[in-house]
Amino acid sequence: MKKIVLLVVVLLLLSCTKKQEEGQVFEETMMVMGTIVTVSLYGEDEKRAQKLFHDLLKDFKYMQAAWNPWKKGSLARINQMIPYQEAFSIGPVVKDMVLQATELSKQSEGYFNPAIGQLIKLWGFNKEKLPTGPPPTADQIKAILDKNAQMEDLSFSVLNLKSSNPDVLLDFGAFAKGFGVDRAIEYLKSMEVKNAIINAGGDLRAIGKKGDKPWMIGIRDPRAQAVIAGVSIQGDESVFTSGDYERFYEYEGKRYHHILNPKTGKPADTVRSVTIIHSSAAIADAAATALFVAGPDNWQRIAKKMGIDKVMLIDQQGVIHLTPAIKPRLEFEREGLDIRVAKTFQ
Amino acid sequence: MVTKLTAGDFIVFFISISFVFTLYVLYWGEDQHARHAEIIVSGKKQYILDLNEEKHLEITGKLGKSIIEVSNGQIRFVESSCSSKQCIRSGWISQVNALAACLPNGVSLHLVGPNARFDSINF
Amino acid sequence: MQLRLKASVEDYQIASLAALAIGIHVVEAALPSPIPGIKPGLANIITLIVFALYGIRFAAWVSLLRVFVGSLIIGTFLSPTFVLSLSGVMASLFVLYVYSKFGVELLSLFGLAILMALAHMAAQLIVVYWFFIPHDALLALSPVFMTAAVVFGSLNGYIALKVISKIKCLYPK
């Protein structure tokens, strides 16, 4: 017995222990930027995660105030000054937003056009409370379309902005979320965070992994409370979806949703949803809107011009159109889906 | 003191195996239905509800009341003080990671479950 | 007047067995395991043998000594690891107590070890869920942990049974 005890004691002295740190995902949900934002962090300890959540919330609140086109804020002020058609000063961050939005609008041939604030106001989608109808008349819509508000009407010199068209009214609803998510991710990266997901109202950007496993994203079916396809994130990617099911009202049996076609002045109704995978959230946000409006006939051309190669478009018949690049990335949850790969897309 | 394997030993062994097997079936299934709903009010987790328990809950948010109903593994907003009533329109939700919210009132429902195959849902 | 603490032969035997249990526990803690939280729990074999030879009080002593001294040596005293270890051991000792009162004729060390292992693991999962990580992901992991409990419980129980039957041959008590 004594010998065994001795042996054990010797072994004790020789042994050293190292407790493995098990990673945990910390998640925080915030109501900000007019939607629900969920931030997931992996590889941080609880204290640090809480501090990061706190900082992000502050940043989001600031962005929300600054970019609200209708209440007091930088964007609202710009909208007030534009009709004067005189040069006025703007801040550098908003300038970046406007510049990027202009570039994207050009690339999308105007299918993404944030200058159509007056049209949005006409339909009533600028308010938090959804309109109840009736929808605007054809004459009302034509009156606004004739004003032809375009991002190209804006010109810059250093930090001064001037509009040649008094009827430009900027509404970055289809873009601000993506821009804000990009900023928030850059902030996390600057704080040396390697693994995170920021999900703002269903649109998200993810970096890193969850330990050994990649982040798994479920894309919702536009017509059901279920996931239609899963994506595993590779590196730093954004997944953005524009759908006809998010904000809408019904009047006399017809559904009117909030994604307006800037060319027809009416809700774009050829598509149920468009999902984009792209590195930049701002570009993905604008592209999802642009391709949704462009519809089954034009989306491929616009996607190429905007530099997008991973698209899933679900049309009004439920047919799923994919680009070759996105096909290997998606894992569909159901059998019997009509899936077509756009072969002419290179 | 017994020094050989008894019948009781075998019974214990087989019951344990069945028990463990049941655990696999329960918690490793591909079923994406959530088990619990977290109710977040103004950023704070205020309630965790078991989706298997029928329940009617009145929640007080920024604007006023929101009424939540739990039934058959699903949850939904029944009434709310907001003007747009969008929360009510999203209807019943039951999937893991699904969300429903009354933004004006600051109330959101967040579904959680043991089989979350996805870390986040895009919609 | 001299006060001498006289240690009996039994005391020495128990002390050595306790030391052995502690040693096994510490070495086992040093070994890497593919899944954190799953260990063969070989020190439990000592607990079972002590119970069979000396009864429940001494088995309880050896177990608790193992948890306390082991944690002091490893450096986890009063840490969450220690709390978990203690919870597990308390639960399995409770099972042992019930067995000592009612089950001695019904089960051998084999069945006992399985029950003790299940109680040990279940208690740890409950403690983790309530005090550390109230997350549903834990429920998803429970089948794996409980499988380990059944497997290693069976293994340890079988080994203990074999050892005892050999000893009983030599020292029928």
C-alpha cells in the first residue's frame, strides 16, 4: 500500500492541469434604429461582452437620431435644405452615406433610388403607423414621378451639398440599416473582436466563427414561418433579404407593400423576396432592394453592374432563381422546390 | 454484500440505457420548434415562458399594455397599445430563433430552444 | 500526562485508500478529455470498494476527502469546478445511502455504480443549468453526458465488483 501511495504522490508532483476555456456565445437584443438589433459575440468573456453591447447601443442610438429623415437629425436637415437649391454644409459621415448611395443608385440603373422620399411620403410608408388605404391615385403618382428625383441631382464640393432638383427627398430606409451594420462591425473589429453577428431586423453581417464551427444562418421562407435554406458563413459576409411581407397594408383585397419601384411609383410586385450574400452590408442592403424592384426580367443585369454574385430570388410563383456562386452555399430545408440556376450569369 | 451480478443490476442497466436513449430523442431531434420564449421589455429580459404551458400574459411597455398568448408550443401578440398593430399581424411563431416584436411599445418575443441549428435568422 | 492519538490499522488503510482516491482524481484531472466535463471518474472505484469493506460512513469520508483535498491540490478549491464536484459527489452519496438502507440485497456494486454515476452527472447538469449557464444548449448536451455516466458507471462498477469479490475470497467478513 505504501508504495502505491508514494507512486501516486510522485505522479501528483509531475502532473499539471490546464482547464480548457469553453467558449460561449453572448447575445444581446436591443430596440434601436427602428427595429430589433441582436448582437452575438463569441470568444469574449462576459464583462467585455457587456461593455461592447453597451457601446454598440450608444452608437446605434446616435445613428438612429442622425439618419432619421423625418424627425430632427442630420438627414432631416439635409432634406430641409435641398429645396432651396443652394449649397449647404453637411457632416462627413452623412456625406459618405450620400456618396455611396449615389454610386449604388447609378449602378442599379435607378432601381435603388433613395431620392424618392416624396413618393414614400405619398404612400404613407414614412410613418411608423402603417397606412390603411386607399392607395394614391395614378395622377398623384404621375405628378411625383414627373419631378424625377434622382441621386445624380446632388453635387458636392468638399463638405457642401447642393441639389439641382428641389424635389429630391432623401429616405435611406433601404440602405441605412446596412450602412449602420457596417459601421458597427468596423467598431467591433477595431476592438479586436474576431467573431460576431449583428442582426438588424433580420438582415445581418457576420465575422469569424463560433469556435470550430462556422456561423449558421437560416433564411426565412417568404411565405411561411420556417427556414427555407441555411447558409454557413465563410469569413466576413452579410446576408440581406428584401421581401414583400415585411411592411404592407391591405385595401379591398389587394396588398400594398413598402418597397416602391421608383420608375412606376408603385410597389414592386414581381418578386416575393431577394436574398443577397456580399461582404459589405450597405451594398447588400441596396442591392437586395434594387434586385427586388428590377424583378425576374432585369435582376441579373443589375446584379452584375452592382458587383453582386450571390443572389437568391424567389418570384411570385415561388420559383427560386439562383446565381451559380450562391448555389453551393445554400442548403435547402425542403424537397420539391423549383430551383433554377441562372446559367447566363457569369 | 452481494459479490455477483444480480437481476437487479441488469434491470438498472437496461433502464439507464432507455433513459439515455430518450434523452437523445428529446434533445437531439431535428425538430426546430422552440421550447421557451424570452420576453424582452425595453432591452431587459423580463420573462421566460415555457411554450408547453397555456398562458395569457399582460405586459406593460413604453406605450402601455401588450397581451401575449401561449398555446400549443406557439406564442403570439393578441393585443397591443401600438397604433400599427404589426406585432399582432405577424401571428403565431414557434420556430427556434424566431422573433416577434411591438417596437413602439418596446416589447419583443424571442424564441429559444435546444436544437437551434442556426445562430441567426435572416428575413 | 501524554496525549497520544493512536491510529488503528483501519485508520491507516482508510487514509491510504483516501490518498489513492485523491491521487487518481488529480491525475485524471490532468488528462485531456475530448469533451470538457466528461471524466472516467476512476476515483469512484475507491469509494465503492471502501463502502463494500468499511460501510457508508467511511465511504462518505473518502469521497468528501477526495473532493476537498483533490481540489486543494489541483487549485480549484471553492471554484465552480469544486462546486460541481461536490454536488455530484453529494448526490451520489445520497444514492449510496439509500442503497445501504434498502438495496443491499437487490443490486451488486455494478448496478449501484450506475445509479451513483447517473445521480452524480444529473446533479452536475442541474447545478450548471441553475447557477452558471441557464441555456437550452445544455439540454442538447445532456444525452452525451448521461451516456458517459452510464458507460463509466458500468465500467467502474464492474471493476469494483471484481476487486471486491477477490478480496472477499481472501478476507471473508
